[in-house]
Amino acid sequence: MPEMETVMSPALFHLHTADLHRKNVVVIDILRATSTICTALHHGAVEIATTATPAEALHFRSQGYLCAAERDGQTVEGFELGNSPQDYTAEKVRGKGIALTTTNGTRCLRMARGAAHVFAGSFLNIDALATFLLRDGKDVMLFCAGWKDRFNLEDTLFAGALAARLNGFESHCDATLAAITLWEKAEPDPEYFLGQASHAKRFQTLHRESDIAVCMRMNNAPVLPLMKEGVLRCMSAGTTA
């Protein structure tokens, strides 16, 4: 029977790398990188190249890519896009490649590159993701991006929601149990629950609080963003990776 585990922070990732090449890893950055990635691909972006730095992202501009960079919740000066899913409209991104760097999420996507498959997970694609993971049957790691190596509420909440859908997976991981328990408490009104998170309060300061509701829209972008060689592309839910 396949197993699942939850990593609450990038600072703990090194403790979970045994047999990484045999696992499906779901990278989770609800506010906002993985929600933005799902939105962009759902709206027709061809691919999203993840980069470590804004300077590296800018190298893609000469190849016709849109360049997107966020640090500390704000768009980096000189970039077409930041990290708000509301900015990734079909009119802007359809048919385009995007070079993206963010404070937390793109870093974790790159950290997980040794896995069998690396997916971007969000509430926007939760059921498509669960369907694939159940069918594929490999062990699963739910990798929370957190905030600058720290635990955060929103990513753990999503990990619990996804873990609760993976019927038939075993877990001997207290972090997974904690995440499921958190989700069960929040499920009647997850948006209200998430409004208490530190990141939500940070968004209020940045006047981006409307992003929270957008990032909580269940199955609103039912794509499977699969990363290979640092680039995310949309995989059909009916195929294998």
C-alpha cells in the first residue's frame, strides 16, 4: 500500500529525501505561487520556467517569455507580472512562456527535482491532483513551502485537504495527521479560517487580500502542472507522466 508524508517547511526537507526518486511530490504554496501556476496554465500559458533569482528570470525575456518576479509579497520592479493569480488572465498569458521566481514556492519546486514526478498543488486543482495520485499509486510527499523556512497555516491546511482525499494511502507521519485534523476543523469555512493566517494579514497590508478568495476556489483551474527540468507544463489528467 502506498504511503504519504507531509513536510511542513523547506527547512525539514532534507529529512525526507530517502527514495525521493520513487515518490510523487506535491509542492504547496497556496498564497500564492502554486495557485498562480495553476491559473496561468489553465488560462493557456504554454510553460512556466522556474528560476532562482529575478536576474535569472530576466534572461528569458530575449526568448519571448513574460517575466514574473515576487519578493516579500510584492512584484519586483521591472517585471511584467508578480505572483497574484488575478494578474494571469487569458488575455495576458495565452500562448506565452513565463519565467517565474517567487519568495518560497519556486524554490521548493526546484528542491524537489529529484522526485519521480513534481506537481504544483493548490485548491484550484485539488481533485485533478488527487485523481492522478490515486491512480498512479506511488508514495506521495506533500511539501509545504511555508514562509521563509517557517510553518504556515495555508499550506498545511491544503496538505490536510489533499491527504483526506487520498483514500487507501497509509501514513505513519504525525505531520500528515496534524494537517488532516486542521482541515477537518476548517472545512466548513476554509476561507474564514485562512483569514486568520499571518500571510492573510500580510496581504491586507499589501492591499492584496482579494487574492485569498481567488486562491480558495476549489477546482477552478483543474490542471496538472508537472515540472520537468525546471519547467512546468500542463499534463492531461487522463495520461501518465
